[in-house]
Amino acid sequence: MASILRKPRRGRRINMGGRDVVAYGLRTQFWQDIYYYSMTSSWPVFFAAVAIVFVLFNVLFAGLYSLGDHPIGNLTPDNFLGIFFFSVETLATVGYGDMHPQTVYGHSIATIEIFVGMASVALITGVMFARFSRPRSSIIFADHPVSHVSEGRRVLLIRMANARMNIISEASAKLRLMKNEVSPTMGSFRKIVDMKLEREQHPIFVLGWTVIHVIDADSPLYGHTPESLKAMQAALILSVEGVDDTTSQTQRARHYYPCNLIRWNHRYVDIFSGASNRTPKIHYERFHDSEEVPEPEPDEL
């Protein structure tokens, strides 16, 4: 009976790059992660939270002022709203001079409030600077990986582009396969396997970059079909890292591809155009497009 009446546990939803997982039994330590939440929340949520805290602080100090015996001189209007406005002026360290503390109690509360206001301004300024200065990459990834046979080899390709079109120096890419594994000793678990790329580094990543993985006997994709990859819940994780020459900050980006997004026997549509004697043009509206290529005959492989 007790188990029936027990309240259901609340789970925490975690996004694993296109795949949601609900975790139970984790303690949420909000007060220890305030900086994390302030850095990861959206700008509207951040400013709304700051405004709510600002109002609550002023309501709290206005309540403390109201406990004294006429602690504020020239209070206008002569009610709680006037005390609230005086608290706003004090917390913001504005101090217009019309309303002022006139008792020891009023001066004591004002001293505490000014200290809190100065500390709050410093903290909020620091967090806002950290949010503005946090490096954000503008690397876009093709919606679908493609795979086809090229020069007798089956290859897997993923196209990327630097939408900011600035120089990212010494960019490096890593491709990994994540899949379900079952072991007699370890049970069921998610296994991550590194996938070798033909070129893992790009000296000046400015426009586009297509990473290539050869599906040979050493590839974790070798011998698998779309059906077998789906049964293993296989997925590709592509990570890119480099140094932004403009800000000298490290740029990072990653993309998660469930293997059912792979377009087999497809190749990417060419996005470059222009004759050799003209300025080349890049058509990013075709960036995600691919076209089907005929599957080679067995004797052509």
C-alpha cells in the first residue's frame, strides 16, 4: 500500500545531442550551480531573473525599513511605496538626497543595503561580461552525412562550413561512432569508437570543409547495413575545434547524427560556381542538398 501511495520520482531530462534521456536519482544543487544557470540561460530569462531578484531585494529592505520608527526623512509618498522607492535609490547607490535616513536604525539598514547593492552590481557585471565574451562558434553542419563509392572505396562524408567566414586556425575534427553493445561480463552499455579521417586538421578553416572517412575493413561501419545500424541505435558524433584568429579564443562545435540520417549512395551538391577567370561564388542555399549516384557494379569495386 505504501508503495502505491508513494509519489512518483521526478526525472531530469538530458539532451544527448538529438536523443533525450531521463535521469533519476540525481540531486539538483541549484545554489551551487547559479553561475552555470546564469551562463546557460537565454538572455530574456537572464534579465527576467535579475529583475525579479532586484524587486525581491527592494521589497525585503523596504520591509526592514518599515520596522523602524520613522527611519526615513522626507518620505514621499508617506507609505510602503515610498519606502520601496527609497530602497531602490539606496540599493542602486543613486541617493537623490530628497529622502534620507534620519535614525541610527535607518542608517544601519542603509549601510547594509548599499553593501549588498555594490556587491550585486559587481556580480551582475561580471556575469554579463562573461556571457558576452564567451566564444561562440558559427560552424554549420550538413543535415545529412552521405556515403558513396569513390575510386573503388566506399567513403562517408560530412560537410561543414564556417558561417562567420573568419579564419579558424589549426582546426581539428574528430569523428566517433556511438552504438549499443552487449557483453557477457559488462552487460549492456553504450560504446564509443573512434573513426579515422583522411584529414583531421585544417590549417585555415574559412569557408568549407568536408571530412572523409573510408569504410574499409578497419572501419567500425564495415559490414553493417542501415538496418543493423538502426538496431544498435548507432549515431555519429562530429567534433570540431580551432582558434579564432579574431579573438584568439578556442572555438568548439559538435553535431550528433543518428545513423538513419546517412544518405547512402549520395554525394553533396557542388556549392561552388564560376569560371576559372571569374571570381568563384559559393551558394550556401545548396549546402544541405545531395544527389543520388548510381551504385557501382560488384566488378567495378
